[in-house]
Amino acid sequence: MSTTPMQTPTDGPPTVVRTGRGLSIAGTRLTLYSIMDFVKAEWPPKLIRDWFNLTDQQIADVMAYIAEHRDEVEAEYQLVLQQAEEHRRYWEERNRERFAQIAAMPPKPEQAAIRAKLVAHKAKLSRSE
């Protein structure tokens, strides 16, 4: 996957660069794959910009890069999603036994008191409805 970094209109340093984390926004730890989550959810670029605290130039360059290299970015994004799902399943399976042990443990006395207060509060709320 050969990718040329996106140049800004002033031919300054590229906004989109390839790092060890994949396609990233230069000077940040933010990858294009994180941006793609919001692009896929059809967020407007201005909201994406605000959410990630990007400049107008950065979001414009990122959106242009995604548009120009859509197939490549999409393929990498799908790979990232697949790897994330594999990691999630691995750790879920690895920790399943431990989670079951924790769930079977009796609550600590201070937790029991808090739970009793919650139950009483919920009962009071349901009576007032």
C-alpha cells in the first residue's frame, strides 16, 4: 500500500502521514481510522473537526485525502476494525474465567450497604411515580 502524504495547498508539510500506527494526522496521535468512524456515521466535517480539536486546514486535508484515496483508506479501515474485533474476542475469552470468579464473589460489606441504599432509593422513586 503505497501512499503519498497529502500536501497542504501551501506545499508545507503533509497533513496525512503514514506512521507505525498507520495513516495519521501529522503532529497528533490521531489516525484516519478514528476519523473514519465518524465519517461512516455521516458526521459533518465541522463536527468531526470540533470533536477532535483539529484546525480547518487539517480537517479539509483529511477529508480530501479520504476522498482521493477512498478505496485504500476503506481497505485499511476494515482491516483495523477486524483486528480490533479479534483483540476484543481474545481478551474477552482470556478474562472470561476471571470475570466469572469476580461475579461469584460475595459483595464487600461497604458495597452491600451501598446496594441497600440504592434498592431503597429505587423503591422510593417507583412509589413516587
